[in-house]
Amino acid sequence: MRLILAASFLFLLSSAAEAQLISLQQMIDGAIARCVADRPGQPDAPRFCQCWVHRWVGLWDAYDIAVWTKAGIATPHMARMESVAAAECKNP
């Protein structure tokens, strides 16, 4: 859930500053940075966060991608996939 909140925050920040949606790559980069920042002192955080965010986005379906691309809003499916991705990446 934190990942969705971070992505939504980055979207709102970007849309307020630029009046346009952030790109998927910008969302991924921001979510990874936020994930690492949430794990201070954990040397495996960068590896885990890279895996987690990329796996999470890889679990999105076509509807998730369409909603995110058009509105920058996370779907319930996206929220459910966060824990699946974390489990697959072995959360430190």
C-alpha cells in the first residue's frame, strides 16, 4: 500500500507542477527511491526495492496500465499485487 501511496503522491506532485501525468518510468524511479528511503540502514534495500517495484509493475494487467496512464490512479488490483511482488522479492 505504501508503494501505491508513493506513486499517487508523485503523480499529484507532478501534475500540480507540470499539469501533466508523469511517465511510467518516472513513477518507477520515484517508487524505488521512496522504497529505499523507507529502509534506512538496510544494505539489501536497493536490490529489494528494484525487484519489488519492477515486479509490481510487471504484475499489472491491461486495465491497470490504462487507468494509470490516463488518470494516474491506482486500481484495487494494483494494491493487491504489492504484497505479491514483495513476497517474490523476499522483503528484507
